[in-house]
Amino acid sequence: MADKEIVKKQKSDKPSFFARLAKKFKGLKSEFKKITWANVRTTFKNFSIVLVALIAFAVAIGLVDLGLGSLFKWLLSL
């Protein structure tokens, strides 16, 4: 009997689902206020760096592919 009373008391101490949900949204709202967004210049600079790196890697992989393809063709022709 005492165990059931303890369980009931523990359940009643817990806030309701909607109270917990409201608390989560309040916390989420406060976290969104802390976000600092990059300006257009910084975004364009970062985008340019990523684009240049992407092109460089694509060229490097293409050259390796071309070289290995030529090597395999030469080995198969022997």
C-alpha cells in the first residue's frame, strides 16, 4: 500500500505535459535570441571559399581518374 502512495505522489509532483511543452518552447525562444546571423559579405566569402575548394577537389579527382584510366588501358593492352 505504501508503495502505491509513493508512486501516486511522484506522479503528482511531475508537471503536466503541456506545462513541460511550454517550458521547452520558452527555452527554445531564449536560445533563438542568442543566435547571431552572418551578414551578406561573410556569407558570400564563405560560399566562395567552399566553391573554390569544391572545384579544386573535382579537378584533382578528375585528373586521378584520367591517369588511372590511362594506366589500366595501357596495362590491359600489354
